[in-house]
Amino acid sequence: MAWVLHRESITITLQVHVKAKIGDKDSGDYLDGITGLRGFFALWVLGLHLLTGLLIAKAPVEQSLPKTLVDFLSAGFWGVDGFFILSGFVLSHAYSPRLGTGRLDCATYLTFLQARLARIYPIHLVVLLMYGLALIAGLQFLEQACVSALPVPSDCAVNQAQMVASAQLCGVPVLTSAQCERFSMGGLLRHVLLVSSWGWQSNLTWNFPSWSISSEWFAYLLFPFLLPRLAAVRSVGTASLGILASYGCMVGLLSYFGYAPAG
């Protein structure tokens, strides 16, 4: 279970990701060796958010901790990528016998989505409810407006956590307040429907870190259709070309929009 602390000292976002057993209970396929690695990635992300929160609070972190540790924690956003990659591997292993044949019917598809939704949606609703209760109680958040993620300058020498904590470093903040209402009803609806990171709005609203849950749900919707095509690839050369093409498209898009690789 990964606790994601984000920019507010009293706000805790829960994401149920790390389970005692990796795999689906009804499939009988468990990958115990991956459990520890997924837990490591989850803790790495947690470390990044903790470090960022301490820097925002002006705690003497960089004077108290070794520079190597600070740099390592600052690169914790790579843990999200690693976690998603391992999740895709686990899903492919567990569901390939049922979904990899290409014979996908409506009942099988809905059963798959129901199982995936049950893992991410309940705690997502609980966190949204916590935000709603906090607003009703009149609590103030550090960020009352939407937040927009900006590209990190390619020549910026500071780490990600430092950039988030201080808007003065490298001349541009990673996160900046946007001209919109963070706790709007439209934003709430997008979060409830798990479509907040689908490009409807570039700004982050309500529960900022839940963009990852929305992206995960998008991947779940496509997974049963992509798995048979990927399972049909038998040539190492074809698989290698596909991996290189995917990587090239990702780097190209990130570079085009100004999000230079960092960390």
C-alpha cells in the first residue's frame, strides 16, 4: 500500500498497489519474486513525496542527509514507470491464457474490468470523500487553485524535488497555479469517472496524484484488446523493433512538448 503525500501536510492519498501476492487469486499464477521489487518502487515514490514535502516546509534536508540519498529520492518519479511496467508484465502473465487467444466476449471483458476496478476505485473514492469533508469543514489547502505541470528546462541542474519545492530554481517552477478552480464540480466528475488525465484538461484538480489512477484505468480498458496482438508476436526481431519504435515515439513526444528526460 503506497502512501502518497502531496504538498499538504494533512493530505494523505492512498493507493492500493502492493499486495501480499502478485497475480490474480483465481488464476493460480503468482509471481512472488516481483512483490519485493514492486514494493521497492512504491517506497521510492513515497520517498520522493516525503522529500518534496520536507523541502516545501523548509526543513534542512539537504544539510542533514547525504547528497547521494537526496538525489536518489529525488528521482523517485521513475518508480511510477517501473511499477507500471511490472504491472503490465504481471497482468500479461496472469491473463494471457484467457485474454491472449483473441476470443474476447463481452462477459470476459467486463469481468476483467470489474476485477481491476475493485483494486483501485474504492480507495480513490475514499480519498475524494476526505477532500469533500475537509472542504465542508472549512479547511484550507496549500493549493486552492488548479496546478499545471510545466516542462523542466533541459539545462536545469537541480533535482525534481527541489524544483517542486522552489519556484525560483532554473527560472520556472515544475508546478504552477493555474487560472481555474481546483475543487470544481466538473473536476470532481472527471475524478469520479476516472478520466481526469485523459486530456480533457491539462491542469491537475482535486487529488493531484490520482492522475496515475486515471492513466492506469485507461490502460486497463485497452489491455484486453492489445494482449492478443502482442501475444501473436513470435519473432525476436519484430518484438525488438516494436520496443524501439515505442521508445522512440515516447522520447520524441516528450522532447516535442518540452519535457526533457530528467533524473
